[in-house]
Amino acid sequence: MERIVIRDRIISALSTVYIFVENQNTDIDLEPYIEDSIQFMSLVVALEETFGIEFPANMLLLENFKSVDTIAVIVEELLAIKK
């Protein structure tokens, strides 16, 4: 899957948990927009459902979800492992 497609799907998943990012702002720091652990875990679930992946427990750190770009790298890695 191309990175641009992954980014677009991440942006879509973010919007389901009320975090709105413009497509050109994929390196914006998301931490200030993630209000609490419930919203964070809702994002994780949305991403898992969107990509058909499961984040290992050791990856469930806010620092791994700092931006669309950092999330995209992790998603690419998990998709590669899934194949």
C-alpha cells in the first residue's frame, strides 16, 4: 500500500475520533489534540479496523502516535509483517 494512501486512511481514522488534520499537515504534533486515554484507545481501534492490523502492547505509547507520518511508518511496518 502506498504511503499516500496510508496517510489518507490515517487522517480519516483520526476524524472518527474528532481529530481533524489537513492532508498537507501530516507532520503536525497530534499530542495536544488527544485529550485522554479513551480518545487515544479509540484512535488505536479505528486504525486497527481501518488497516486490519493489531498494535502490539509495547507500541501503545502516545509517543508512537505523535503525527500522521509517525503513525504511517508503524502501520507500514505492521502491514509488512502481516503479509
